[in-house]
Amino acid sequence: MNENLEFKTITNKKGCPIPRYLKDFKKLVEKDRELVEYLYVNYESLASEDLGAYLGQLEQSFTWILDLIESKDLLYKPKSIGSHAKRK
């Protein structure tokens, strides 16, 4: 479960490291999703210290993603549902 991934990064205006390529960002998010699945299946057999460490790792990941959204380095752009859905 403890697989380290290395990616080329750039630093945003706030000094936050960001994977240089979208595919690498997606890999990092996928690793977090896999960790959540692992915890969901195995939480009862984990020592409280291990469970706490894994949850701390996930908290850091979510904080990092929120920081990217706030710095506008990770943009939310909903797709239009068509021309018939105009604002009133």
C-alpha cells in the first residue's frame, strides 16, 4: 500500500507543487481512491496508529486539491447542457 510515485512538478504562485502533466495528477488522485477502497475493506484489521496515518494522508491530499482549486490551478468548468438551457 506504500507505493511512492515520482512526477515532474511545477510550482504555482502560492508555492504549491503541481504535477506537470494532467495524467500524473490523475494517477495521484487514483492512488488516493485506491487508499480509500483499501481502508473501506480493511479498517477493522488496522492498528489505530496505521488507520490514523492513512486518514492523515487522505486529509493532506484533499487539502492539496482544495488549495489547487482556490489558486485556480485546477479549474472547474462545467459543460453547457445546450443552447436551450439559457439563464433566465
